[in-house]
Amino acid sequence: MCLSASSSIYANQFKLVIYTDHFAPYNFINDHGQLVGANYDIVNALCIKAKVECDFVVVPWKRAVTQVHKTPYSAIFSIAQHTNRAPLFNWVGPLTTAKTYFYKLKSRSDVTVHALSDTTNYTLGMVRGDIYQSLVEMVGFINEQNLMMFGEELHYLQLFLNNKIDLILGSEQVIYNQLKSFNVNIEDVEQLSELPVSDDLKDNYLAFNKAVPLHIVMRFERAFTELKQERSLISFMAPYTHH
């Protein structure tokens, strides 16, 4: 799905394609078919401040990562900055993010997690290409044994809600938004152990293909500095926050 920002304010002809996926509350398609979310609102504000025309494209995460490497004048968000990824892009951020936890359905009395090591006794669903794969593998999850990878989050969420997968990962806001699309309440799940984050994994960013001219990236950096001076980035979460 492609959504374009208004182009009336842009004096130059440069156009940036920005890829992302469905990852509520940071970036997702709402019931009206609009791209919304805390990080989308930040990035869209940066496009306007930087006076750069931006076309937003929403595709499954693995395809988004593939496309940003293939498309010279492109960028991607919300992408975690990792040591292995750092040289591949020019980075602006960090945007908004939150701590990540394991969750189970409260109704699953057969799933008992007292410590992080207990999580590997159960199956975990995750999007294919997720940066957290390396982190859960450090915990002890093994792909296609207790770690199940899927093209889109809706696939593993459906299996989780049908008791076919035991655990999912996310922050409270992420889980709340994921469950809401299935008309399931946040009170129906239980927060378990926090997923430890390694030193080489940073927060969510806006990352530019190296072919994007540096003067364009600099515009976004200046816009990001201005935006942070005007308001707290965490305030962008307010419209999407579960109380």
C-alpha cells in the first residue's frame, strides 16, 4: 500500500520512498485505510520540516528491508539500529520505542514462566526477518523447533489466540494494538519476562539508503533536532496509548 504526503509545499523535485510495515502503535494502517502511528507521525513531520516529498509504502517487514536496499532514493522506519546494520544506512533518530516482554494468554494455565529460561519450554511466534530473532536465539530459541517464523504478524497472532503458539513478544502498547484488531482485551494476556537487549542493538530509527544524497539526510537530521526542541518524542505516543 502506498500513501503519499501532500506535495504542494515542496520546492525541489527530489522524492523519497519510505518503507515500513504494520507494527502498531508505531506504524500501521487504521480502519480507514490510512497509515498512522507514533513513528509515522514523527517521520511525516520530518518530511514536512525537511521540505522533502515522501511516498510511504507499507509492506511485510522482510519485503520492506529488501526494497530499501534495492531502491536508491529510499528509507525505512521503524528499524532497530544493530551493529551489523549500522554501516548499511545513514541513520536519523532514535524514534519512539519501548521495552519488550514475552506474553502468554491468561487462560493458558499449562504455560508456566517464572524466569527467562522457562520461556524456551514453549513455542514463540515472530515475523520473519525480525531483528529480535538473534536475541531470542541467545535466550535459547531454535528456529523451526520452538521458534516459529511468519511473513506477517497476523498469522502468528491468530495461532497464538487459538492456543497453537504459546508465546508472543511485544511492549504493552504493541500487544494492546495487536489484540485490539482481534477484539481481544489486553487483560486477556499476561506479561512475563523481559527480553534482554544486547549492547549492539539500539532503538527504532529512520534509516536511509546510502544513495540518498547526504544533503537530504542532513535536512532530516536538522528537522529531527528541531522537532525534539519543539516537543517530546514520547508525546507522539499519546493518541495510540492504552490507559
